[in-house]
Amino acid sequence: MHATSGPDERIGSSGEGATHTAQSEGRAPWWRHLAVVLLLVALTRVGLYAAGVVAMLIVLTDLRRHPYTRLGGTLVIAWWTFVWARSSVPPFIGLGLLLLATAAYAVAAAQQRDRPARAAFSVVLALVVLTLALLNVLPYGTKPPLLDDQEALASAIAASRNEVRATDAQVVRTRERFTQRPLFLVLLFERNAKAATTRDGEPCFRRGEVHVVDGLTGVADERGLVDRLTLAPSRYQLAEAREKNGNCLPLPRGTRRDIVPIPGR
């Protein structure tokens, strides 16, 4: 007779396997550890791009989720990182990223038909992301500004609170986050009479104002959608040079190429 394992042995063997599986499933995934969370928080101090990359890795490697759900979430985070860091991305790039994310969520929903709750959640995510995608082109995403740089500068000067005796200016074309409405960022600078340049060779300014001019209406510092959602009081910002920076406003390298004197100042 061949020796066979008895019922008690089989139960014991399967019990050990179940216990091992339970322990493995109960163990927190790597991205839930405190060290990873603290690293993500620290990276936001270094740069939003770095934090965005870590967040994308966390979502993409979360093996508990459906692969296409993870892909959709990663693409949405990529879009969000660029939007929040740069105020806007070119409308059709944002549209492309979000349409790919919508397609990923749709595929996830189709493959989750046997789990109605999860499929419904994926459908909701697909619809939300599709709405964000359409906002990249409708109604403002394809509209150019109706003002030129000089008109935007004049609007910002008119809206100035005269806290800065502006001698120079920088005009940057951008777009509203999410809605892609055309905007101008207008920076008004007051030169520092005690220093000509910063350590990096940029012009030395002791004070600056930042104004946001609507590219369609010419109105300056009107609160937009994001400002209202975040309860920001206005678009106007004032910057003061600090002594530790040599009483010069810190400027990115190459800014001098984009700064022009204000006529009559």
C-alpha cells in the first residue's frame, strides 16, 4: 500500500500556506512605508517635478489595482504635475495626456465587468478625466490673446498699487490652469540703486510686482477659477529682496534677455 497523507496533514499544510499568504497580504506595500511618504513630502520642497515623478511611480507600481487603472492614474498625475508647475501646458499636449488616461480607464471598466462596483468607479473616473481633457480646447484652449505684450504691460501698470517704482518689466504669455484661457504674467521691477547685478549676472531689483492680465478682456488681477477654489484673495503679488540675497530679487538665469525698460521710467 502506498503511504498517503492523512486529512490532518493536508489541513496542516494548507493552513500553513494560508497563514503565509495572509502575512504577505497583510504586509504594507513598499510605497506605504513612512520613509517613502516623507521622501515625497521632502521632494515637494526640492521641486514639484520630483514629487510628481515619485507619485507616478507609487501609482504605477501599486499591484493591488487594475493595470489600466494604474496607467490612467499615472497619466493624470503627469498632466497635473505639468499644469501646476508651469501654470499650463500647450492645450493639445494636455488633451493628448488626458485622452490617453480616459482610454485607460475605459479599458479598465470593460475588463472589470464581473465586478460592477469597480467597473462603475472606472467609468466615473473616465468621464471626469474626459471633461478635463475637453477643457484643454473648449472654449478657450484654441483662442489666441486679443492683446499684444505692450497692451498687457499698460494694463498691469494701470492696475499697479504703486508699491513698486517700476523701471523694468517682463511680459510672459501663459494660460489659465484647467480652462486654458489666454493670460499674460506681467512682472514690474524696481532697480536697486546700490547694486547693478546679482551674483549670477542678472539685473539687481529690490522690489517687484506680479500682475495677471486676462488676454481676452485686458482686465488685470481678476480672480480666476483656481483662485476662487483656493480662496486666494487676488492675482496681485509683491516681492521684496532679502538681505541674504544681497538685497536683490532672485531671478532665473537668462532672465535679463526677457526684461525690457519701461518707457518714460
